[in-house]
Amino acid sequence: MPFQNEIILIASILVFFGGLVAFFRFFGKTGIYSWTVICTIAANIEVLILVHAFGLDTTLGNVLFASSFLATDIMSEVFGKKEASKCVKIGILTNITFIIISQSWFLYVPAAGDTMAGPVRTVFASTPRVMLSSLAAYALCELYDVWAYHALWNWSEKKTGSHKARLWLRNNGSTLVSQLINVVVFNLAAFAGVFPAQTLVEVLIFGYAIFIVTSLADTPFVYLARWISEKYPQTIE
């Protein structure tokens, strides 16, 4: 199908961001914590796949990982800095735990009739480097994102006198910079020497281009989450 990858990438923005807000609507804080665990593990597996879309090569995982920034922004907006920081810590611990678990599989000696150990080893052979790179990038950019979100919030509240004003500014102002940190740190640490230089440059350019789009696209979902928190306060704690 022509433009199949492009269509799926665009659709995934709505599916993943909408899925996170649905988790929030029905399970509150627990839903956001759960989504953070899901996207942290899944994005770090998905990122091993290289696809061609919009004329450039890129790794998968960008859109799903972008939803983790939406998760911390919703946490910041609705529950405050402490809960947003807790969400980041859960993501960091999830990374570490998955590295340990996935590598422990290879300590076993496969049975003679086993057919899956080889393929699993092939998939997860690069997991330590990818996951450690992701861990470093995630910790740096998410901690910055939470700090910047609240710094911009304090600034805008002083300027406008309103606690709710300029949500779009703190959402995009924090995420656009933190996503740049993420793209540069993760891709250089994970794929330098793995991909040809030209491919790596394309991954950096296209990866950040996707994050610019997702950063702007997630703003309505933050507004929606805040509206849900005000409309159904009894269901989100």
C-alpha cells in the first residue's frame, strides 16, 4: 500500500495519545503509571526496527515514547511536580528492571527442541546498549521536562495572575527542548557505529521532526485530561 508507513505513523499519534487519556479517565494516576511502564518497555523494543517514511529512514518508537512526555505533563498539570517526578522514577526503574530480566533469559541452556531462543537472542542481543542509552536519555530529558514545565508554569502564573493560563506554553516549551535532548543523547549512544553516518543523521533529523509534530499534537490531549480531572474528580485519584 502506498504511504503505508506514513499512514500508520500518523494514526499512531491519535491511538497512543488517546489511549493514554483513556487510561487516565478510567484509572486516574494508576492509569498513567501503567501507561508509563507499557510505553517504556514497548518503545525500547520497537526502536530496534528501522523503517522508511516521508522520504527518510527512521527508527520506530518515537511516537510511543513521545506519549511518556504527555504522561508526565498530565501528571504535572493535574497532580503536581511530585507525582510527575514519581512517574519519571517509575520509568527509570522499569528500564533497569527490563534490562535485568531480558538478559537473564540468556543464562539458560535451551532444550534440544527449542526453536525460539535463537530469534529471541537476535532481537534482544542489542538490548543492553539500546536500553542503557534509552535509560540515560529518558532520565535526562524527562527530569528536564518536569523541571521546565513547572518553571514555565511559575513564570506564566506571575505574568498572567492565573494558575490555569498558558497551558499550551508550558506543555510545548518544556517538551520541545526535552525531546531534542532525548533524540540526540539516545540515538548517538545507541546507534553510533551501528548505522551508517548518513542513516544516523536521517534518524536524528526525522526523529526530532516527529517529536516536533507529536509535541504540538499532544497539547489538545493535555487540555482534555485537565477537563476530565475537573469533570470527574472522584475517578482520577
